[in-house]
Amino acid sequence: MSKEIIILGGGLSGLSACYHGEGLIYEKSNTPGGQASSNEQDGFIFDEGIHVMHTKNKYILSLMEKLQVNMEVRERNAWIVSHGSMTRYPFQANTFGLPDNIVRDCVEGFIENNFVNSDSISNYEDWIYYMFGKGIAEHFMIPYSQKFWGINAKNLTTDWVNVRHPKPSKEEVVKGSLEDQTKGFGINASYRYPKKGGYGYIGRQLTDKCKGRIKVGMEATKIDVYKKEIEFNHNELISYETILSSIPLPELIKIIPDAPLSVMDAASKLKTNSMFVVNIGVKRPKITDKNWIYYLEKEFSFVRVSFPFNQSDNVAPIGTSSISAEIAYGNDNPLPTSRENLTDRVVKDLIKADILKESDEIIYLDTVDIKYAYVIFDKERKAAIKIIHDYLKKFDIIPFGRYGMWAYLWSDEAMLSGKKVAERLSKNKTLNPD
């Protein structure tokens, strides 16, 4: 058998690796795109959870042009529901409208913050107190973190926070407590979204460029690292030269029977949260002008509700609106009810949240259960990744992408990861020809 360069996984990182280099993609599902794909049915287009692009990376922006993905720039209109009020996102800069005692706690806590020694930060909870003070930490950041991650903030590291949590100035915090502050904070204050086809249009355009080099319905079921053979669907054996793997590290190690116990143990320590997404089409136009809303309290089953019809004019039929509700679960967060009853619970909660009306006609309803959602940065992550990556490297298996690197990569970073691994492989082949 001739040996191949095999790319495991046809998400954005795998498609990017294929586009920028050699190899064939083997994708488990029947269509490429991974979690950045979109589902189109009955005139509605839903992404798998919320996806927007807020990169300033010139290469990625030029790649979108080259792929003929017409990206529209939109201004974020995001809000937070907490303590019986709706305030602008992000919370730390927009407490206007909250109960007076909570506003006072947040502003005074920010100004009089005595957690000032950055050297004493040992976990995410410490970092929140250091950045925002006691009021913002305890009224929003810490409880929302628990609802989203299912992990106590004390057990998370700070390796992932960087630009994801913008810190306002004292003047901005005060102003945002006294009036509706429309200034955008953070890197996604403005963002890009495909004009047509949903976010999955990016993956479809990459798929078109990789035509003839993608095999779908191909689940990797066993890897013999000594013979350098990979089995698909329990019946097809292929010899490989190198594997570029974007599939989740725990799933990859499961199919390597020769993996030592130390590697299997490391893989068992890697955690993510999961997302159950309920997508709804409503026969009522313009139910809101918002892009997405975060929900703090557990009385609401979802952590976030987004409105795809406000991301693009071409993802919902005329005269309708679309809603995507995300329920985070896993770790210490059980689902609020059974999967069979979740859609009913979400509809009731949307009515309670004043997004849906009792009289609304629901004309589309579907769900997506995402097992691997957001990578969790706990204290075991870094050491576990090193053990796994060092082992795989010995056998010419190169992990990349969000779940291969086990990192919090945005979609543009995932594409750059695919580009980097493809170019590195090409460079190594040039330096070390057969």
C-alpha cells in the first residue's frame, strides 16, 4: 500500500490544512465543516451555535476574499439578563439599569479593589477579583462562569483569558453605571459574518477548493502506530506517512490500542463543556434587534440566546425570525431536564424571557448536541497535553486545531492552525526528502 498524508477531521482547521498543503481529509460525518458548519432547511439557516469572525489578521481577511466569501461588517448589539434587569454587554462596563445595591457594589468594588498583587493570582477566580473587584466578581463573573463551564472558577487557570475579558477604565465603569453606555468594548464590538449561506459558507468554499481530496463517512476506528496503518469504519486499512489530526485528543487516544497507560491517563484528564442547542423558527418578523443575550440565573435553562436573522438578511424566510438557544452542560452542570423535554423547557423559558409570545407560531424546530464545545483550562490541562503530544510526535501524528491543540481557538485561529501545520509539514519534507 502506498503511504498517504492523512488529515483526520474536516472542520475549518482540517479544511485549511488541506487547502494549504498536501494530504487527504477523512471526515467522520457525511459533510465537511465540523462545528463551523450550517444547516439549511425550510428556508432557515442555523449555525452550530453562535459563530462570528472578529479577526484583524490580514491573511485571514485576504483568504476570505480569495475564497469569495463576502463578509459583512456588523456592529455587536449584545445584552445580559441578570438580577431581573437587562443591561448591555459586557457587564463590567454596563451596570446601568441594575438594582441600586448591585450597581453600588460593582462600582465601589472596582474602585476600591484591594486585590492588587498580580503575583498572588493562582486561578481564574483570583484573576476576576484582581481585574474587576468584589462586586462584579460575585454578582456576575463567578456565577456565570459556573453556569457556563460547570467548573468552579477556583479550579480554572488564567491561560485563556487575555483579550476575552476587556477591562474598562474607572471612568468607563462609573459612566456605565450612570447611563446607557453605547460604546463597544472588546475585540468583537464589530465583527464579520458571511452575507449568504450562514457561517458554514466559509467551510463550503474551502471544501470546494479541496475537491477530490475529501472522503466523508470515514470514521477512524484504529491506528497501529508501529505499522503506521489506520483503519476506517472497522474495515478499510490505509498506510500513512503522517497523520495531521484535528479530532479531539481523547477520541484519538481511544483508537490507539498501543498507547501507554500514562498517555491514556493524560487523555482522561482533558475536559470540555458541552452545548445542547435548540434552534427555532418563528412566524413573526423582527422579534428583536439584538444579536445575542447572555442569561445569568439558572431559572433560565440557556446561557445564551442568539438571533441568526440579525446576523444576515439571508438566513431566514421573509416575515420570520430565528432563535438559537444554547444550554451549557457537563462536569458539575447537569442538563436542566431530559433531552426529550429540553425543547419544551426552552420554549417556556423564551416566553418567560419575553422573547417569544404564547401566540407565536413555531414553524421550525431542531436541536444540535455538541459533546465537545469549549476546552476547559484547568490545572491538569497543560501537563496532560504535553504527555499526549510528546507521545504522538514519535509516530508522525501531528495534532492541530482546537481539539488537537486542546486550546480555545476562534475559527480564524483554527484556520491559521491548519495553515501552519500544513506549511511545517511541507518544509520538513523539503529539508528531509526521501
